[in-house]
Amino acid sequence: MHERPDLIVCEECDAVHRKPLLGRAEIARCLRCDAELERHNGSRHERLLPLTVASLIMFVIANSFPIVEIELQGLSSQTTLLGAVLALNAEGMSLVALLVLATTILFPLVQLLILFYLLLPSTRAMPRLGTKVLLRLMHAVRPWGMVEVFLLGVLVALVKLSHIADVLPGMALWAFAALTILLTAVVSFNPRYLWRLLVIAPAASASQDQESLP
Amino acid sequence: MMVATHVAADQPGTDSLDSAASPNLLSAQQCNLHGCHHCGTVWEGAAENAQCTVCHGRLRQRKTDSLTRTWAFLIAACIMYIPANLLPVMVTSTLLDVQQDTIMSGIIYFWTSGSWELAVVVFVASFLVPLFKLVSLILLTVSAGRRSSWQRLQRAKLYRLVEAIGRWSMLDVFVVALLAGLVQIEGFAKINAGVGVAAFGAVVVLTMLASLSFDPRLIWDEDTEDGADAVDDEHPAVQQDKDSND
């Protein structure tokens, strides 16, 4: 079993291609199924850590303030995302509460924390402890983070409520909107590229260092 | 063995897939290659289920038991689809009465109360998307199981579409969750989640699991005799695509 670094296999149709050399802003597509094989990322990885930090800050704001407040005949009521999850749980809908908790809080947070941990600058050349397990975990939770769907859900709920009560959007609503935009930029990174950046490239430079030693 | 590179510039409007010019590509399976599903590294002569040296994931030609698992999730999703649409997803109690809403009656409420844009959004996300996903995945699984060569490119694109839109049907679950958390004004107005929302959430999760277990590579798999003679050529004939825009 040996590696073939000159080849690239399409993730979606298994077609074998010779690995192309890409120029700036170029994308290689599969000849057979038109899926993206590779993309020239340039210096985009330098933006990934700032985007992750910004997302984490927005995540904290979005989850610590009320999303919306309603007023009905002088009575008011407000909720955070976690409050909504707890209310569902209290009604005996614990599985639905768990689903909402996982897709809007847990999985996006896990993804961001893993990225933050792995991308923090380090002085050592070797990959950080647990890099491989964490990258695989991140790959597994990626389809299940649904912050952008939740944001649309909030908007639908607001319009629904505006017929019967006064609706005051809270600070967390804006934070969720910002978080959605930031997460889109973070998640658009192909995980294959992270493997190359965090595992393959450091290992290659470490072996080069060893060779150059007298 | 024919290997080709194809480069298209990252600009709108230069979509350059020319199916007439595309050569007869070989799959990694036919060349005794493994493309790692996790990190994308390509290995030659690896045993099935061997460990990838780079990422320690298992090297597999195809996802394990792809069609069987997809069928299992699809059948479960079809069963849950019925209570998801018939049972109430939301129970609204006010001073005067108690109102139970199903997915459909919620959409009709939006339509009749004048917010037809929202009616369309919820109709698409909660009704059309799950139905479209179920029908598409059944079509893909049946045709992949029969190793059909019918409309391969279109089926690959259909799978990509299913992957992209699947998550949006969680919309109604989130709407109900937020309303149930927010509208708790004791003795005046109260919104509770109905049983239907659990069934509906199950449909979304099951169809997502089905599309994750489906292996799109199966769409392109030929009957074994077709590929066998093509592997004879040891030296790759490299075809360089000259009409790429760079």
C-alpha cells in the first residue's frame, strides 16, 4: 500500500484524475459528474482563525440574550434559545428538545471549538494532540449544524406572532444573523483542505527538518 | 488507464462541463486505488478496510452496506411521514378555545391571514422538501441497485440537490420550539408542541441519515464485465484539457 500524491479521486463518482496544478481562484471539476475536485485556496486559510473567533463571540451573544420579546395586553414574555429547549423538555418532548439542542447549539459549538483549538498558532511543527480524532469528529457533525435554518425559523415565528401580539426583536436575533453569515464562510472550507493544512503539511515539513539535520 | 485533468476558472458563466468531450474515465475501484473518504489521500494497492496512514480512517471503496442502510432509513422515514402530517404539531390554548394545528393547517393559516410569502416558504420547507427527498432517494436507490446507466449525470446532480436542501425541512421544528418557549403567558395564551412535531423531526433526521448512507459512487458503477478489460493498460494516457479557461 503506497500513496499516490499525483492522483485525485472524485468524492462523488470515484473517477480518477491526475491532480491538477491550480492557478489563482481556479476550481478543478470532475469531468464525469461535475463535482468540485479541488479549489485554489490561496491565503484563505489565514482568514479561518479570525472567522472562527468572531463566530464564537457571536455564538456566546446569540445564546445569552433573549431572541425576542412579546407583549400581549400588558403581559410580556421572552425567551433565549436554551429557554425554548428547556420549555420543550418540560412539556415531555425531550427527544425534540434534544434534537433542537444538538442542531443549533451543540454541533455548531463543537465545530467551532475544534477549529479554534486546531488553528491556534503553535511553535511546534507536529500536529496538535488529538488532531486526527477531532478532524474526523468535525467532519461527522458538519451536516447536522443548522443555525441558518433556525434563523429562518425565528423569522417565520416572528411573523406568526405579529398577528396576535407586539413583537420586539432582541439582541440575540441580530447575533444569530451575524453568526449565520460567519458560519457560512467557516463551513465552506472543504475538510480535505484542513487535513492537508493541519496533518499532511506539518508532517512533511517535520520529515524535511529531520533530513536536513547532520 | 485514462486520467484527465480539467480546470475551470472560478468565474460565473464559465461552467465548462462538456459531456460530449468527456473521456471514458476509470473509477478508483477499477484501478485498485482507494480514495480516503475522510482526508482525500489516494492509496494504491491498499486492502479494503485498511487504515489510512494519514487520518487513521478506514479505507473503503464504497460506503458499507450503502443500499441496505439507505432502504432501512427510507422505509422508516416513509412510515413516520404519515403521523408527521396527520398529528398536530402545535397546540394553542387561549382564554376562549384550544386550537390544534397540523403542518398543513399552519400553512393554510398563513395563506388566509394574508402572509402568502410565508405560506410559500413553509409549504416548500415543510411539505415539498420532505416529499421531494423521499421520492428522489427512492428513485436513486432503486436505479443504483439495478446498476442502471440511465441519466447518470442528472442523477448525480439530483443527489447533490437532495444533500443541499435536506436540512431546511427542520424549519417547522424550530418554529414550534421557539413558539412553545416564548408564548407561555399563564392563563391567557399558551402554545405547546404537539406529538406531530416529534414525528416530523424523525422524518427529517431519517431522510438525512438515508442521504448520508447513500453512496453516490454507486450511480456510476458499471456491471463488472464492462470495466474489466479497460484496466489492462498499465501506463496512464494523460489527457490534458487544453480548452480550459485560465
